[in-house]
Amino acid sequence: MKKRVVFIKEFCEIMGLTEHSVRSHLQRSSLQSDGIGVLPKPFKLGRKLAWTTDMIMAFLEKKELEAVGFDSSQKQLCKNPKQKG
């Protein structure tokens, strides 16, 4: 996929979420002390929220690895995806 900028409407289509849920997730993650949310962090392009396709794909690949139990810190598969190590 060629790297390009995606705005919130297309981001929602890719992620299968509503704009309301995306904005809610982003608002909650900005209120957390660690700033880590459940979606890739957007950047501002003018007044619009934007992501690059590379950011989205990297996020989805990371989530896929987590789902199958890959521990990126140890670079190995875990026996139980819920428990690391």
C-alpha cells in the first residue's frame, strides 16, 4: 500500500468504527496519564485529525501479533496470550 494521509472518515471505514467511537477513544486516551490508547495516535493536519496508511498498518499488525500471543518485548510466542512469559 502506498503511503498516504487518511482523514477520520476513511480511518473509521478502515477500522470498522463509527466516528463517535473513534473520537471517544481518542478523548479517553488523551486523559490517561500514560497517553496510551486503543487506537493509533493521530496528528493534526490543519484542523483535521489524520493518520498515514503506514501508521494504521503498523498498528493493525501489532494488534494481530498480540492476538496470537507474540510478545514483542521478548520477540517470541507466548503459550497463553493473556500472560506474558
